[in-house]
Amino acid sequence: MPILLTFTPPSSFRLGLRAVVGNSGKLLTSSAARSFSTRHFVTELCPQYSSRGAISPITILRDRHSRILTSRVSVRTLSRFRAITRYPSLPDSYEDRDGLPFRKEDLNQREVNQIFGAHLSAKQANELLRILHGRRVAGTLNDPNLHVNTAQFTATDRQKALQYLRENIPVDEVINAGLRAEDELKFIEAQAEEQGTENAEQQFEETGRKDPPSDAVVDKVEVPTGRLPKAPKSDSPYGEGAFDRIRARNIAKREAEEKRLEEEQKKREEEEALKNIGTLQTEQQQQPKELSPRMQKWVARATSSLTEPPKMKAWERLLPSLAMTILVLSGCAAYAVMYAPPRRAWRLWPDIPPAAATCLALIGLNLMVWRLWSVGPLWGLFNRYFIVIAATPRPLQLVGAMFSHQNFNHVALNMVALWFFGTRLHDEIGRGNFLAIYFSSGALGFMVSLANLVLFRGLEFTTLGASGAIYGIVVAFFWLHKYDEFKLFGYPPDPMSGPQGLAFIGLILGLHIVPFLSKRAHSVDTASHLGGMLAGVTGMELVKKHMDAKARRRAERLKTIHALGGSLNN
């Protein structure tokens, strides 16, 4: 008896890659296609579907050889900083009026307003926070003698500052206060052995608050230091000798040299921070090479003349971009509904499958814009419309920034993901639906990112990249196959079952939720990724409903035609 064989035509992923690399890439295409396969289980009867003032352009050029970025980047970096939180680590140069640094850079005025309100300047707020953080480490938080250094601040401001420090910089205040008390007791006992208890207690009190005489000059008033004096007693059991005095002098010289180097390092970091873009970028960077006069002219034309962000309310920054997002989403929905595939003769690449042609066109546009960032005369235009700037947002930035990337590694990884998942999704839902999901995911992702920057992170950030659109495509693909099992490179082997599409969506979502909710600084624009994923899931649901409705109407028409044909035959 004859045997009916089913033939599965090669996918657009394989045909498109073969058309690009030629016959020599057959082995590559077959192995790449087999490495990611699905096993479908029918769960219900349904119709079958058929087929980041703008960033200076010099910064972008200099970052071409920076580290690999696996997703969209927000163009800001933050070097590692550890605040002093333990009493034994308290430096000898500690003064209560200077306090201790609680983070690498001071709070800006916007952050200060969120914590204290608008009545405190950033300089005053940071001074109060440094003093209170130093007292928490030194164990002198409840010392009344030190109140003079914070007397200019209200009790409410001190309480708000202390609450902020306890929420963001964990310090064991009880242990530090206990260690401080032990050192105070040891100091009094050591002094009592040499000078008597009364003199020791008197000297200890002199290290605390010293009230100035009524006729004293203000500049010469001594303020409480908040630290214990060093006992002059030698640690040698034979008393202090000549070698002890020499060692003490050497230690004093070493400490003075360390303090000088520390002050020079701090001054150098402050100078470098002034040269960088934004208040959070304070790590050392390689200075750019000397530019030619021609390049300097293009840099001057592309650089904004603004010295600070324009004074605008949050809704004034977000409303135009929100209107642009709604317009893009509406246009994508209309395009998906009204799109009709062109005839073969009208296609630009008739020998390449439509899915491969669409993805290759998007990849070409992204690569072209990435290369055009190197053309000096275009820097002004690209800085205005091809990067999302929280300080000066423009509606067209939501679309233009989808085609801009930080460096070649950034664009390459995004385009590989677009080719791998885009061709597969395109084959199943068609070009109109695919492009609608792509552009709606990118626009909504940037809108969510812009809202996050304006409302929470700060106006000094910018963002760019196609990652929001790419994540929308990836999540839409897994949502379409949410109950199908996947195997990676043939694993897990049969008869074991592979993870379903929902598992991959959960993994991707988990990798983004934790950094998004974390208060630690990072350079990945997770907000735009989450916005793109939301658009991908929502768009895929709408596409499935639309395609189901079309399939039902087609089936009803066929049923009507068959009924009419049968009646005519009768």
C-alpha cells in the first residue's frame, strides 16, 4: 500500500541565512536551526496560522572599544564604593564636624528635595548626612557634647537624615557604641594610673565639647572632635625609649603622607567629575585624543548650549512623548490590520523568504545608523532625534533611538537575537503583525524608560538601542508557544520533556525584575526591556485574536460556498 510522507519545507531562518552566506553556509544553517527546536502539544482545537543636554558624540566614539553590553545601555557608569561602617575602621583623621562619606558622590538637589523638602540646599543636606553617618560609625550618635556641630539643623531634618542613612547604609550602631564605650573606659583607666582618676576624667572631658569664652574670637573656637585622644603611653613593657620615639615620628610621617595622598586623590576625582557628563559619572576615564579643527567644529555644533536641564514639570516632559507613543501604537495596529502581502514581482528580494527579507532590512537599517554616528556633520541631528534624553525629550526620539547603539558589540548582539527569533515569529504571524509588534515594543519600551528616568532616576541619564523591540519580539515568540516544549542543542534528551515557553518568559522576567527594583546603580536600562516585553505579550494576544477571527471567517465562507455548490448540484 502507498505510504504518505509529509515534507516540511525549510524555514525562512535557514533559507535567508543560506541566501546571505551561500552554499558554503549549509552546515552552519542546519546546525543553528537544529540547536533550538520545539515540540508542540495540542491543548485545544484552534485554527492553524499561516504566514541614551545630549551625550557628546566624542563619548560615543570613545566607547566603541568598551566592554561588551548584552542589552541596551543607559550611558552612565558608576565605580565601586564602600562606605566605612565599622568602628575599628574609623580613620585617625576623623572629625565630627567633617563626618564620613556615606556614598561616592553627594546627593543632588533633586534627591535632597525628595528626602528633606525644598528648604535645604544640597550642600547643607550632604553635610548633615556625613556628620550623622560619622557618628553612627564612631558610636557618638547620642553624645550631647557634639550637638553644636548640627545645631543649625532642625530636629525634623536630623530625623529624616538618620532615617535615610539607616535605610540605605546599614550600620550596627549598638556594637559601634559599645566599642566606643570600651575605648573610653580603657582610656580613663590608663590615664588614672599615671595622673590620677580626677585628672584623667578632666582630660577626657576636654576632648568633648569646649565652650568658648564670652570674649573669644569665633575663628579660634575649638569644636568637639568626637574621637578619643591617643594615650602617650608606650606599648613597650620597658617604657618609652629612643627607638619608640623614632617609631612614633615615622608613624606620624606616614600618616601625614597618607592623608596628603588621600586629599590629592579626592581633589583629582572632583576635577575629573567636572569634566564628565552627569553627576553620577565620577570614575576615571581615558582622556580623548586631540581633535582636528574640522572635528572640533562638528563637536561644537553638536554640543548643546544648555548648562542645566530646562525648568519643566514632569508631565510637561512626558506628555508629548506619551502622545507620540499612543500615535505609534495606533499606527502599528492599523498597519497590522490593513497590511496585504505584495506580489512576488513587486518585492525587492523575490528570491528571499519574506521573513528573512524583513529581518535583513531591519538589520541593515540598524547597522547603517550605527555607522552614520561616525559622520561628524550628522552628530547634531542624531543627538536631537536618535537618542532619548531625559532632560530634553523630543517625541521623535522614541522612534529614532531604536536604531542607535552604543558600540558594535551592542548592535551585533541585538541583531543576532533579531535574526534568530524574528525570522521564526515572522513565519508564523506575517510581516504586518511582526512589524507592528517590533515598533510598538520599541516605542512603549522607551516611553516606560523615559518615565522612569524623569520620575525616579534623574535627568542626567540618556538611553538608546533596539533592545526594547528585541525583547518584545522574543517574549512574543515564547508567548505564542507558551505551552510548547523547547530543546536546546538536543537537550534534555528524549524521552525527557524540555521547558515550556512560559518558563523562558519567567526566566527573562526574573532577570529584569531584580535589577529594576534594586537601589544599586547599574547601566542597563531594564525599564525599557520591561516595557518592550509588556508590548510583546499584549501585541501577541491581539494578533492571535485577529488571526483567529480571520480564520473563522474564512472557514465560514468556505462552508457557505460548499453549501451553495451542493444545492446547485441538487
